[in-house]
Amino acid sequence: MDWYYENGVSDGTKGINPHTPHCCIFGREVWGSVHPKGGWWAKSCHTMRVAEKRPKIFDGSKDMVLSLVVSAIVMFVAVGFTGMCTFNTGTPENGEVPSVDAATFMSMEARSMSDHATRLPETPEGWTTNSARRTQIDDTPASVVGYVTAEEGYIQLTQTGENVDDAVQGYDSRWRDLSETYGLDGHEVGIYTSEEDDVRDLRVMDLGDARIMVSGAATDEEFNELLTAVAEAEPLPTN
């Protein structure tokens, strides 16, 4: 395509200097010569790619952090719209306590435990069974069930076939000594404590065919309610 320029102005396009024999305007390389009529004759050659200058926003660690923040905001907004994430304001107790099927778990444990009887206690109204697992007490299997009480306390119940001393020593890696005993519905309950503030007390009751241990963050009344419920429960079938 050709353009004719006279005094630096074309008949349709402006911007080419008639005194420059070779230039690039608007990303297009052009060349030209003096026209016999006294104007300027320009012809286009080919287009050429002009390197774009990188925006300064992407330079430096500060801008990198800004980019990460923006990405995080976009991610949270996207997850929020999916409805797969929920949020409860205030303290954790405002959320619903998860529950597990303690009956099925304890029934399976009873059939697999050969060294002790396994019992499923009838818990007071308002209590929730929120965890169930198998652990090792002095290298022997034991059943552990966790309860959230109606007053938002927490008690962990452990049933084992080990004798009292071995059960206490094998409960965890913390040392406890027998500090007191008391009677509960014809059974003796021992309270094992530690001088360390971060070690919780452990209550142990011997039922003859199993040792029952409870620990956690609850009132004396709640601990005794659970111990009584276990003692009153019949051993689950083993076959």
C-alpha cells in the first residue's frame, strides 16, 4: 500500500516525517523517497512486533505478595459460592457436635477382644458419643470412646484387660500416683494424679473382667455417672 505525502501530510494518513527516509509508525515499518512532484512517497514494508514493557506491578517481592493476596481472595470467594464451607461465629460450642455409632463399634470390639469383657454404657440424656477408636494399653488392644456431656464437658472412656497398675502405666507416657479412692455402687474407684499441671487425672475402676478408666474435662458427678453406667451394663456378646 502506498501513500503520498506533501509537506509532511498525506492525503489520508498523518504522522510520517517527510525528512526521515526510514521510520516506524504505529508498529509498521515504512520507507520512502522524494516524489517528483515535491512531496514524499512512502511505502509500507512489513509489520513488526514491538516488545511490550512489563508492568511494574509484577516487579519485586512486594508485588508478588499482593498477587498472592488477590489469588487467596478469589479462592475464598469461589469456595464460598460452592456452599462446601460453613462458618459459625463465636466459640466452637456454637457448632454441632459430630457423633459416631458407638453401638456398632463396641459390638465389633467385643467380638475381637479375647482378654476382657466390653460394655456399652447407657449415657445420660444430652450426651453425645463423638469418637471411637482402638488403642494399645501396655501392648494389648483396648477400646476408647469419647463423650461430650450435656454441660459441654468431655470424657474419654477406656476399657482394657490389663491389671490396674499396668493399665495406669500404659495409659500414656505421663506418670501418675494413686492419690485417693472412694466407693461407687459397690466398686472401688482410684484417682491417679500427677504433680504436672498439664496431666489430667485418671479414674480407674476394676470390674473383675475388665478395667475401666475415665479421664478428661468434666465434673466429678459426670465422671461418676459414666462409671456407674458402665458398671451397670452387661458385657456385650463375643460371638
